[in-house]
Amino acid sequence: MTFGSQLDPSHSSYFPNVTGFIRGDVNYHNVTLPSLSHPNTSDLAWASLARTYMADPNMTEVLQKIGPWNWSGSEKIPWSLMARTPVEVTAANNASARIAMVHGRIDLVDPKNVDDMRLDFEGVHIIGNGSIYYLWVCRANRVISLIYQIPEGYQNATAHAVEPEIASRINKLKTMIDQGIIDQDSNNDDNSGKSKCGFTLYSQIEPSQVPEQLMDELEEELQRPTGKWTVKSPKLTLNGVLLSKERGILYHINNTEGLRSRTFFRKVTTYAGTAALAYFVLLVLLSPIVDAVSFAGHIAFAILADGRPSLSLVAPAFLACMLFAYEAQFSILINQVQAPEDVVPAPSPIRQTPPSPQEDSSLPTQAPQAAPPTPSVPSEPSFFRLFMQHLRSDPQARIWLGMFFFLTFVVRVIVTPSLALFFVGTMYSSFWLPQIVRSVRRSRSSALSKEYLIPAEQS
């Protein structure tokens, strides 16, 4: 990869804020000396540079630090970034430069492994040339070590930019030690595979065809919305190299697609308003559609989201919940109306004519019967028996209890996309199942004809 250069601000610019989510492809390369000596690596343009870079490491230590993780199994990479407010500093040749501290997290995903390899990064974003320099190590001097990975022209400027961050962390660490949260003499080194060596990450943002002034106006509107017209936000794309000298691993990150956090939250808020309006219309029309899944989905996402998007998603979730309550009452009324059809009437007793007086005199006199025994007083039923009897006799209690378990189950499974899609598909594919069962029990097919189904669907 090549690092960016200064652009003409009247024609193009780089993204000033990279806070957001990025997904892309990764190509794995083994950069150990035995692998680079293979004839297949001769066509790589950077093979000679890799041999020089990997001349020092001991192969025995490299093999020990690789660990059991399948480094070649990762093909996709999710990437999250969070940038601080940029600082105006003086770079080489007395030129001003804007530098922002960046925190990042990369998850290396192996389809054959349940666990992911998570890498946390600290870095700086040089806004003028769109370059981001990261360094991930497990030691406490991660920010200080970062400075030596940056080109010489920006090292002093980067040192001034990260000085407030280092001072803030030192004060925070002193406070935690004074409060007894951290032992001053403790050793926080981890022996797991994640902390035996570090990764260095270099990334370069692709320039956009948006002038710098319009890009700054767009960023200002995203941070503090006023309703002002701005240029359409371009796509955030970048390339990168994830390198570990201690493990002899190189990942080439390409084909990335980024989504700014502010842009994503604006889309969520717009969707929430549209969904709230749609569910309000459905609530007024009392449409007989089961919307518990929609309610649970909005609530689950509102819980996971943070800030204003979570508040806006409460509106469609509340309307969907109210709509589902009305639909449940509508189902209860339908069940009560159709319940007499399922009740089999008891046979009426045969009426007998009383015998005449002449017949009574000819009949032999019967002996008086003994008095019936006194019935025993039944014991009071238990609470569980009364509860079960109430559930069997009251259809509304059964339906509301079913709604409780239904919503509890849906809220828990809606976070799993595959299970939620299966649940929604099963529910809507069984929409006409009660009508089919009812028609089969009565040996009628009129309710399943197109003359009935099409108007019912339209209504």
C-alpha cells in the first residue's frame, strides 16, 4: 500500500472523522523467511522488503508465539473506529497539521472457530494525508511506542498531539492506585496467545471528490445538526496492512466499506419516524397482523443502541405493542364467536308420559327406600388446581398467558438474525392454518376459495 499525499482542497479531500464501522476482505500472507524463500513468492513486489524486515526474528520464537489460532482462516474483517477531536499542531517545515487520536478494534473471524481474535489498537489519524498509524501491544507504553512508527516529519507533531492523552491516562492510573483498585507492584502481563506479541497496523483512506470546505460543513452538520443543506456523504473506503513481526504474519486489508456512526444513527432516526407513522396507521385501522416480532425487534435494537436513536425507536415499538394488544383482543372475540361451533350439544332426554291412576292401583306397592347417605364435605382445592381450572375454562387467560411467554421468547431470540427470520417466516407461512383446520373439520372448502382469500388479504 502507498500512503497518501496532500490534496488540492478545492477539488478533493479526506474524511476528517473516521468514527464508524468498516467491513472488508483480508488476504493472509506468511512472511517468515522459509515462506518467503518459496518460488511462489517471487512475483510479490514487496517480497524483498519483507525479507529485510524479517531478517532478525528467531524462527523458534516465532513458532511458539503463533499459538493454536488458525491465522490463515480469516477472510473477512470487521473493524470499528472511534476518533477524538483533532488537534492543530505544527509539523515539519512549520506547516500546520491536524492530528486526531484514534481507538480501534479489529476482530479476526475464523468460520471454523467459535471464538474470535480481538485486537485493540491505539493510533493517530493525520487528516492532511488521510493516513492512520496504529500500534497494538500489551505493555503499558503503547502510546509512547506509537510515535516511533510514524514518519519523521510528523513525530514531533504527534508527540504534542498525544501528550494530553498520556497525561489523562497517568492521572487516571494514579487515582486507581490511590483508591486501591490496582496494585502498584502487580504484573498485568497475560500469558494468553493474544498478549505474547504485538501487531502494527497502517491504513490509508481513499480520497473523495468533495472539496475540503464542503467536507468540513458535512462533518459539522453531522456533529451538530441544524437542518442545513450539505453535500451527500461519500463512501468511506480505505486500505490497510496488519503486520506482526513476532509471528511472521501479514494481512492485506482491501475491498472495505465503511459506515459513519453519525450517518448510521441518522438513518435509524429517520427509519424510526417512518415506522412510527406506519404503525400508527395500522393501529387506527386495527389491522389483524401479529406485530409482536416487530415490537420485540424495535425494543431489542433500542436497548442495544445508545443515545437519541434508542429514544426514537421506542415510538414504533410502543405502537407495535399496542397494536398487538388490540389484535390479541380481536383474536379473543373471534375465538368466543366461533366457540359455539365446536361445542357438541348434549342429547335431550326422552320425555315419558305419567302413568294413569288405574295403572297405579294395579302396580305392586314398593317398599320405602332407605335414606341416601350423607355426602362427605369435599376438601378445598389447591391454588394450583384452581389456576389450572381457570386456564382451561377461560380463553382470555390462556391467550394472555400465551402472549406473555410469546413476547418473552421473541425478545430473547430476536437478537439472533437467523432464528428471528426463521420465526417470522414460520409465523406468516402459518397465517391461514387455523382457517384450513376449521374448514377441514367441517368438510367445507368455501373458506379456502380465491373469492374469499383475495378480499380477506386486501382488507
